[in-house]
Amino acid sequence: MQIYLVGGAVRDKLLGLKEYDRDYVVTGAVPQELLAKGFKQVGKDFPVFLHPKTHEEYALARTERKSGHGYTGFICDFSPEVTLEEDLKRRDLTINAIAEDENGQIIDPCGGASDLKNRILRHVSPAFEEDPLRVLRAARFAAKLSPMGFSIAPETLELMHKMSLSGELNALTPERVWIETEKALKTDAPQVYFEVLHQCGALGCILPELEALSGVPGPAKWHPEIDTFVHVMLTLKAVAKLTRDLPTRFAMLCHDLGKALTPRECWPHHKGHDELGLKPLKALCTRLHVPRDYADLAAAVMRCHSDFHHLDKNGPEGVVAVFEKLDAFRRPQRLQPWLDCCAGDFLGRKGFEHLHFERPHYVKRIFEAAAAVNAAPFVAAGLKGPAVAQAVHEARVRVCAEVMAHLPEDALNDRRPPKLPN
């Protein structure tokens, strides 16, 4: 029996990153030997064992042979004769096909160390195309490692495109698609995941609502990048710098889905896109089994993000109405995600990325003052039912007016696009 550290732990160690999950491959053994040592077997598809003390995963070395469609259609061999090199060569990317033995020696039959040095994401072998999930995994690794200068090898991207055209991605379950997508949202560059999937033709299969934004124009005055898909990617990049909250990042991803449904004769303008986007958002969330808190926040941001750019349109009354539309007085936890998404929406435009944007701070100040108004004084004064709600509303409008009177001109309104540097 031989035990090797493999996969992400070796990759990240060689990159000088903090090691995360440590996974091991065991050669020359059968399940009974590990069970006799106190390991606990888990997993239905192939033998994986948890260490009795560390609870780290140990898998028997295996080979795979394609036997059907999708990412589950494989025949696996876990016999003791399977070598470490055979196990490594059935993996997805060369940088994930490196092992380390118990003496710290690196075993690298696929050239992963060289690709790490050259910042290349490259498939191990043509067997890559047998598993459609690898398209999503490659895109996710691109998102994770692009801040370190990694990019996908042209031949790997070409293979991913071929796989996308084959229809194999249709075999992916919604659960697997969401797992990879959520992991991508956690990275420092989540937009790269969706850009890669768009580039290789996979986005239309797994997220057609997002792919539909490609080629939809926005007005050049406000969107120098023109293309709505490009804009959404820029907003996701911007919001990822503001927050690591995943529901917020998901809401940013979905905020403009309605622009694909506005009348073409009205383009590049998209009046009513906020409400139009609710239907594709619901379809996306239902299909992928998106968690309820993600879906609810995305719908709230979708309905209210445009209001942020013209908050003083109807004066203090209009500002309070937007807070009520957002349901922020009852759910104050919604305010910051909404502000982050609205800031991302503003900054996520070509040339706008490095502008100083104060409006979220002003809006937060207004909200905190208005939210401090409560019903207790009005109930004590003898008001009941709807009269209490109306009195609270009117008091909040007065408070908003007082705060807004001391804000700079245009603090709450995009009356003109900012002057961008040449």
C-alpha cells in the first residue's frame, strides 16, 4: 500500500497558496485493508474513505472508461494493480494531476508543474471530453486562478467548444451545474467563469437567460461598452470587489435579465426591463434549484436597481417609496446587498471602473434616519390600523426631506454621465 497527496492540495502548495482540503490516493490496496485500519467508507460511485482521526479523504487509485452519456456514464477499475500514473492521467487538468509521496517527492507525469509555472490551464488527455462536467470545472478554475495570471490553453478551449456543440452538457443535472456555479461565485474573479462558458459556447446550454444578453445593446451615453452581457460581467467584477456575499453576487449576475425581452424596436433603451426580468429569473432559479435566499434577493434587486439611479425623481416621498418597494423597513438586511449591487451597476461600465461613487453612503444615511421612525408614538397617541402606517410613512418622508436637504447637488440622481478620463 502506498499513499500520495494529490490534486488541489499539491497544486496550491506549489503555487505558494494556503492549502485547503487535503485529498489522498491509495495504490496497491483493497477496501478491506482500509476498513481494517479504521477508515470509514463513504460515497456510492467509487470507494472513498475517511481517515479515522483527520477525516481527510482517501480514494483508491482508479481508471475510468466511458460507457454512456453524461458525467456518470463510466466504468471504473479500482483494482490494486492500478498505478498512481494511471490515476493521475484520468484527471481533468494537468495542474490537478500532480502528486506528492510521503517523502515530499513530486510525481508529475502530465507536465502540471510546467503549466503551473507558465500559468496555463490545459487538459490532461483527449479523455477530457468524455465528462461534460469538466467544461464547467475548467471555467471555474479559470475564475479562481485568473487573478494569478492563468488562462485556458487554446487547444483546451477548442475542446470545450466541441463538447458544448455535442449536446453532452444537456446530461448535466441542475444540482451539479449549481454546485459549480456557486463555487465560481466564491472566487475573486467570478465573471471569468461566465465569460469562459460564453466563449466556448456552453453558457447557452446551462444559463440561456444570461446568454440571451449577448448582443443586446445599451445606450452609448450610459454604456460605452454597449453590449449588455459585457456590462453584466463588468458589474459582477465590480461587486466582487465590494462583497464576498454570494446572494449579492448572484443578484448582480441576474439584475439585467429583462433587457433581452424588451421590444427590439425600442433598443438600445429598455424601459420596463426590471419587471420583465422576473420571469426568466424565476425560470433560472427553478431549473437550477437556486436557494430561496438567493432567488428572493435577486428579485428584489432586479425590481429596484434602476430606482437607485434616479432616487430624487419624486423627492423624499419617492425615496421612501423605493425603500418600501425593497421592503427594507421590514427586512433591513436587504439594504446593503441592494446598495452593493447598485454600486456595481454604476461602476460596471467601460471607463467607470475607478470612479469614486458616494451615493450608497448617502442612501444608507437617509435609510438609517427613516428606519429610526417607529409606530410606538403614534399608537400611544391613539391611532389605529392603517392610520398608524400612514403616520409612520409621513414621518419617514419628513425625516428623509431633512437629510436630503443637506446632501450635495445630484447626490441621488444620474442627471448626466460623469466625465471619463481619455
